[in-house]
Amino acid sequence: MKAAANGVLNLSVLDGWWAEAYNNSVGWAIGRGEEYEDPHLHDEVESYAIYNLLEQEIIPLFYNRGNDGLPRGWINLMKNSMRIICPFFNTNRMVEEYNRTFYRKCHAKWIKMLSDNSQKAKELAEWKQHIRDNWQVIKIEDITTYTNEEVKVGSEIEIYAHIYLGEIDPESVSVEIYEGEVNQRGMIDKGYVHKMSCCNVHENGLYTFVGTVSCSTTGLQGYTIRILPKHEDMANPYQINLITWGA
């Protein structure tokens, strides 16, 4: 980022800040963010990519000069890099965003938790303990989808999940559909989350939740159900390390 502020062009793997900043008008990317189990293969592939970029793009662009002796294409890339990267990838923007997104909210929550002799903090601690004590009984009894065998792009699928919560209130959980394209290993790649709502209350801690998935692309798609704790005073649903997945 400091390099960009001084007109230096970046050549790097798509990791960290460069994964966010890169496009072909501001610099070069080594690979496309691939990951390799074999570190020697990883080094070999990326070394070839570096030398190929140097030979085919970077060096020719730097030495392609007009009658004035200036590399106009290179200078244009420098200007693009400074114009696009500097306004966003800088410390002022970062600190202001952290302050707005995290610090102020954390301060407000801290005041809320400590007010009235820490009453809110005590209530949250009691709720967390109740959830921990009863989470293991949660069970996704059944998942039902009413649809034809062939699903067309643009259509919607309605999904029902019958869930046993025991002593846990349905308002204390977030039931979600996790769906996306299925890879060769039968796993969902880059899944998307759709919230489900409680539509029926049965006896003895059993509830029915319903949600809808829009079919936006072709190919092999899959979905499952997951359950997370939910409380307005928790920083995030993963805070107490509890989650239940459907089969």
C-alpha cells in the first residue's frame, strides 16, 4: 500500500489486501488465488507465473517508450494505481472504518452491559449457560422439500425443517438454509445463507421452520440446515462455539 502511494506497481499473490485491491488496471496478480497441498508444486507454479508475467507483460511495458523516452503505458498504470488504491487503502480510511464499524459499537455495548449494576451482562451470562446446558438435545428431525425432480433456473424451492429444541426457545436460535454449488467431493462451495422462520409449534419442544431458496444458476446444487444460537446482545452467533448441522 505504501508502494502504491509512491507510484510503485504491485505484483503479488491474491492474498491479504491485494486480494481486495487487485484489478488489471492497477498491477499484476500471481495466479488466481489457488491453493496447493504440495508446497513444492505451489512454488513451481507461482515461479513460472512470475517469470511469465515479467517476460510477457511487465518488462515490455516498462521498456516500450515513445520518442520522448517515457514509458507512457507504465505511467498510465502508475496513475491508475495511485488514483484507485490510495483513497481506499490508507490508514485514515481504515481507522475511521474501524471506529464506525467496531469501536463505537463496542463502547455502546460496554455501557449497556454495565448499566443498572451489570444487569444485562448477568442476563446474557445466564442465557449462555442455559443454551450450553441444553444445546446437545437439539435435533433436526426431518427436512422436507416440495418440488419437482427437475428444478429450473429462476424458480423457488420451499424447504421445511422439523426441529426438536427441547427446553430452548425458538427465539433463541437462528435456523438457516445453507446452499450452494456442490463440488466433486460432494461439499458445498461458497455457500449462501437463507434465514428460516418458525411456522408451526408442536408439542414437547418440536417446531417447524420454513425458508425459501431461489435457484439462480444451473449445475449440481445442494443444501443443508444449520442451527446457531441467537441473542441480541451477542457479538456474533459463533461466540459460544455451538452449531448443529443437518445431514
